[in-house]
Amino acid sequence: MTRAPLTRGVWVVAAATIAWHLATATIYSYHRDELYYLASGRRLAWGDADHPPLTPLLYRVGDRLFGSSLLGLRVMPALLHCVIVLLTALLARELGGSARAQFVAALGAAVAPMFLSLGHFLGTVTAEVALWTAAALLVTRILNSGDRRLWVAVGLVIGVAMLDKWTTVFLVAGLGVGLLLVPERRLLSTPWIAVGAAVALALWAPNLLWQAQRGWPQLTLSAHIRNYAQGVLTAPYQFVLLGVVSGMLALPGLLWLLRNPAAHRYRGLGIAFVAIVVLVTLTGGKPYYAGVFGPVLIAAGAAAGAGPAGRLLPILLVGTGLVIAPFAQPLLPVATANVVRGLNQEVGEMLGWPHLVDVVAGVYRHHPGATIFTANYSEAASIEVLGRARGLPQPVSGHNGYWWWGHPHGRSDVTVAVGFPRRYLEERFGRVELAATFRSPGGVHNMEDGAGVFVCRDQRADWDILWPHAKHIE
């Protein structure tokens, strides 16, 4: 099969993707999860209560290379979005797409709202999209070449992906179902499949062992977030995540994979997406779990020649991408954040963290030496990462990974408690006084808006006794 080289246009799109993210990196502030992953990366282990180790490792690398400033933390996700753009173009090429198809696929991956969001700040989904796309590219290469040895490379990518998110099992199951239902199932009849599976399991095993030794907290988290009503929205929500790119490329690409005789060799990829959507729906997973497969559909649509012909399609992709971009990442004034948050809740979670730390610091100055105890990991991480320069000590929290990261001993004379309901604190302390209330900038109704900062005295029991009951995974 003759493969056209990646065009200059694809590289221009990839470079523009990085430039866009760096130019918009410091609008608003840190994301609540961003601070937590950074704190986790400074305590590298084979696992955490709520995520495997790859994303914290990327934060650790980014911290060392680029620093922990807002701009520094945004370099790694920008680079990963660039990788997604390039992989999508390569996948379009592997599906038989021309040079124009590669360019169109790159544009689609650059401007899709979901990928703009994950390219703005580094979450577990950022690397997951890149890894799923790499795995799909390798599977497509196997379909084209018949080289079964590539299953080892697929196993390598799957193993790394499992160190990022366990939802990669949806990809494995989807590809398995898709290939078993088409004649290309013959490519599964090879010992190289077993070798690839062994490689994936070997990579994943340290994380599994970490979880087993701690009572499988990640399974506890999965049970907590499972929402069957939400799962019903999985199928239609895929095309919201990809925005107008869905109508121009992704949906036509899916139909091309499933129905077009010219794409019969790749029908298993289309079936894989359908199977992933069904599995996510049945298990009550979050709808975006299936959206990670989006680059495959975008590449297929580009290879199929979907969308308006000639120069119109790239213009439409860029134009509509710019229109939708403010709903995918923070670009508009803070005063509009409540409106944007109605469509993308994550935008509201990128506001107020330095201010929250200032509020806590103002209370702490009147009670030096107090223990700082927070209700959630984001409050703890913001104080840990941003509070040192303000003279704050290491905080403690019972939320997710922070519960394992240590707690005081004995009883604290004074505890500054952040974000708890008053009743919770009164069960643990004899005197509880509200010292301050945090308000998000611009009146944005995010998760921290209205959080109380309390001064607590007369602790009723030692921390060693309180700590097992402070644990909460959600």
C-alpha cells in the first residue's frame, strides 16, 4: 500500500496547535485536578487512590523541564495534543487517505472541542487519547500489512495506556469484538497476540499490585462515579464532544467504516466504536470514555473524503473551531464563566485557587503553627503547591490520595479546616468558629464557591483515631 508522506500542512497544523495552547495557557488559573496531579507527581508511586501513575509521571517530568508555573504546566498537554494531531493524520494515511485527507484529519483533531480542552490542561484523558490513537494506528497497520508481529507493539501501547487509565479495557474489548465479527479475525490467530498480552500485563502488573495491597481503592472510586442514567447519554454525547467535526468528519467516518465496501478491511474499527459505546452505556461510565476513540472516526471521515469538497472544508473546520473554542477552554472574560460552565463545567474549575490560598493564609497568620485540614484534594493541593510561598505548612486531607500521604499525630491545639460542613467539624472538635468564606472570582458558581474556613479547637480524639474515619474516595 502506497502511503503519501505527511504534508507540510499537517506539520503546520501540529505547530499551530502548540502555539495556540501556549498563547492561551495563562487565561484564568490552575484547574483543580492539575494541582492534585502535580502533588501526586512529587510523590511518584505505582499508583494512587484514583489514578494509575502515568499522568503524575508526566507532571513530574513537566515540573522538572518547564517548572510549575501556569505556563510551565501547560507545555506538556500542548505537546500531547500535537501528538494526537499527528497520529490522526497518520491514521488517515493508513486508511488510504490522500495528502489532503491527512491535512483535513489533522485539522479535525486540532479543533474538536474535547481535544482543545484536554490540550489546555493535562488530565488522564490527554495521554489516553494519544495512546488509544496509537493503538488504533498499529491495528490498522496490521489490517493492511498482515504483519502479526505488530501485536507486540499493540500490547506495549495497551500496557502503557493501562498505566494511565483503566478505562483502556473498553478499547481492548471493543477491538476484540470488532475484529471477531469480521473476516479479519484470522489476524488474531497468532502466538504474537499472547506475547503482546503478556507485555501489556507485565507493564500493568506493578499498578495492580499497588492497588491490591491497598484494598483496590480505584474500584471503590469506579463504583462511586458509576451513573447508569448518565450512561444512556453516551451515544449522542460523542458527537457533542467532537462538535461540528462530528457532522463533517466523525459521523460520516463511522458510516464509511461500517457500510462502505471500499472500507471492508476496516469494518472492525467501526464495530469497535459501537461496542465501546454499548459497554460504556451498560457499565454506567462517563460518556467521554467512548469519545477517546474520536480520532479514529475523524481520520476515517477524512480518508473517505467526507465533508464539503475543495477548500471549503478546511475553512469550515477552522472557522467553526474558533467559534466553539471559548466553550472548550477559558478564553472569554470571567464574567461569562457561569454561562460557559453550563456547557463545560471544567472551565469554572480553573478559577480562584490562588485566592483560596490567600484566604487560608489570612486565617493562618492569626494562628501560626495550626494544622491545615481540607475537605478535598484540590484544596489540599492548592495549599501545598501555592501556599509555601505564603508561609503555609503542608496540609492534610482524607480525600483520595491525600489520605495515604500522611496525617498528624496526637491532638492539634488549633486546626484550620477548609471546605467542611460545620456539623462534620463539630463532631470532631469542641469549638468551631467560622473565620472566612471563600467566594470565587466573578461570582462563578464552581465547586469551591462558598467554602468555609474554620478555626477548630478542643480536638475530641487523637488524629490516629480520627484518621481512619477521615478517609473518603470519590
